[in-house]
Amino acid sequence: MWSDSMLPESRSYRQNKPAGGLDNAIAAFQQGEPVLIHDASDRENEVDLVYPAHTVTSSDVARLRNDAGGLICVALSYDVAEAFDLPFAADELSHPAGSETGIEYDDRSSFSLTVNHRDTFTGIVDNDRAQTISVLGEAARNPDDVDFASEFDIPGHVHLLKAAPNLLDDRQGHTELGIALAEMADVPPAAVVCEMLDDETGGALSRTNAAAYAGENDFVLLDESTIIDEVMRE
């Protein structure tokens, strides 16, 4: 996980800017490379490290847990989640704690179930999570052809997120932003999202520090408005 102290002393953010632009982000997704996405400052105000799920490897999972540090989740489009018969978790909870969303910036949580691929062992190690994630991504390509229950075991170590039915028209979180980017890149509508955290502050990594990280690694950094504006133009 990144913080100010991890930036090279000989370089500054201005000298080492991240690649930008929606076209670069789309190209990165098509090549299986990650993109950093910052959502609105008046919403979560967080930057997520986002991958196309179908290409994820164990080294990608290692980067997600070491460099991002948040919860590693797989966002699925609403139609894919429906084909897999995946509910919103809040709709399935009978415990009193599930009666209210408790989210100040949103109407509902996108969390669904947690899964392991049935061929994994513990499900938590990098190889296991990469297998679960990549198979989920491939399954999202033709969801009607997948027997979800025979492929995946519930509960597990990979958190699933279910995008809103009308995507960005309904909700503008990282779940929907990741799926929108996947659709633009014409890859399966399944994206890995993981919040970038700051070891020193105990909070979310600032956009400035996330930009420095993106620049050091030649990754694309997008603001949510870039994706939303493009979708609204279509």
C-alpha cells in the first residue's frame, strides 16, 4: 500500500505523470492491464485499482493486496449476476443489522455473495483467488452457458458485487465504473476492484498519491467523470 514516504525523492508527481485518457484506459483493459479509477470527491473519494477479471493472475492478486490493500472484489454486470442467480446481499440478510444500508453516500450496497472456485483448496492464497477471479471473468462472457453452482462454492474468499440494473444511470460507484469500462473495451463484463489505502494515515490513498503511484508504474488514472461523460454521450 502506498503513502507519501514511498515516493522516490528524486522524482515528483509533476515529473512522473500517469498515462491518462479514456482511449489509453480502454487499451489497457483490452491488454489485461490495470487502470486506476477515482470516484467523485463528494461520494467515496477513493481510488480503486481495477483489472479486467478474465485475465487476472496470481501476480495481479499480489499487487492488489500489496499495492492497493483494500477488499478484492469482482464486479459483475447486472445481467450476468441475474444469469448466475446472484442476489444483492442486503436482500438476503435476516439479521437486524441488515435492515438499513447504513451508507451515507448511496441508496444501497452492491455486495452480493462470496465464492471460491470448486477446484481451489483454501481459496485465499493468490493462486486460488486468481483462479476464482479469472474463471468468473470468463464465465461472464457467456453467462447463460454456465452452471454457476457446479463451478463455484458459496461462501468463499472472493467478494462479488452486482452492478445496478441501469448501470451509471442508477449508481456511479466503482462497481458500475468498472463494468462500464469493461463494456467500452469489449471484454467480459466482470472487473476486479480494490480500494487503494494509505499505510500512514489509515485512510484512503489520496488522489495525488494515487497519481504518483500510477506514474511510477505507467498505469492509467481516470476520474469517474471521464467514464460517465463518455457513457452519457452514447
